[in-house]
Amino acid sequence: MQLSDTEKRIVGRLKRRQQSLVRWRWVGLIGALVYIAVGLYGLVFVLNFVNRPETSPDLIIACMLPMAFGLLALGVLLVGYLALRWNGHHETRLLLRLIDDSQHDC
């Protein structure tokens, strides 16, 4: 199978994108774990603050609780995305493998 110049550029872009996804997966995982840790710390902070009798917890709960849940949810969603795409996009891997095999057969 012969590819045109445009198709070769597209295949090159797909290879670079696939390699960058695989290269940055650890950074994404560390970032997701930081989001989860900060979200859990925020929940613990709010729970400790609520248990103090001398403070009014309304403002702290209104400000900190949505942020803590948001960071926790963002971290969990990022971990889920990374788990699904740990080795890159499966369709792209299959397409690149088929193109490489057809190039080597010629």
C-alpha cells in the first residue's frame, strides 16, 4: 500500500499524538492523585472545622465543601480516563499497526 504525502503526514501526527499520550500518562496519574489528596484533605478540614463549638461552620461549609468534592471528583474522573487510555487510543494503535504491517509487506 502506497501512501500519499498528506497521508504520511497524518500518520506521523497520529504516531506523535499516540507517543505523547503514553509519555504523559504518569504525569496525569500524579496530578490525579494530588487532586484526590487535596479533595480528601478539604473534606477532613471541613469535618474538623464543623466539630468546633466556637465557630460558625456555615461559611466554611459553603466555600470548602464544593471545592473539596469537586477536586475529589475531578481526580477520580482523571484516574478513570487514564485507566481507559493507559496505552493510548486503541483504535489509533490498531490503525498504526496495520499501516506499519502493510508498509513492511511491500
